[in-house]
Amino acid sequence: MVTNILKVLRALARHPQVSVCIDLQLISWPNILLAETIAMAAKKPLFPVNVADVGTKAKYVEANLEKIFDLATTWEAILLM
């Protein structure tokens, strides 16, 4: 878990222009609505990402996050993880 968090932070450091909304708790309607409200207020698209997108094998996590952050950067999106 800590290794994956460090990989997320490393990938974020390479993409400082990405706005990120990270929710480490269970996905719930209030949290999703909050993220949608933030995205609407910022006039940016909301880009939800889940474990299936990132992967569970450590050797793929960083590469998958790079792709996700590149897309979020291109779209100027707020990332919901």
C-alpha cells in the first residue's frame, strides 16, 4: 500500500498541472457529489479512476498512473481516485 502511494506521489510530481481529488475512503454518494460539485465549480471535467484502471501489480501501477495523469492533463480534468 505504501509503495503504491509513493508511486502515485512520484507520478503526480511529474504532472503538477493535474488537479487531483483523492478519496481514500469507500466510494459513497456524498463523496461523489462533492467531487462533482468541485469539478462543476472549477468548470473542469471529472475523471473517475478505480483500481481496475490503475492495476494491482506494482510493476504496472506507475505506468498506468502516468497514462491516467497524461489524459487528465490533456483534458484539464479533476481526477477522482
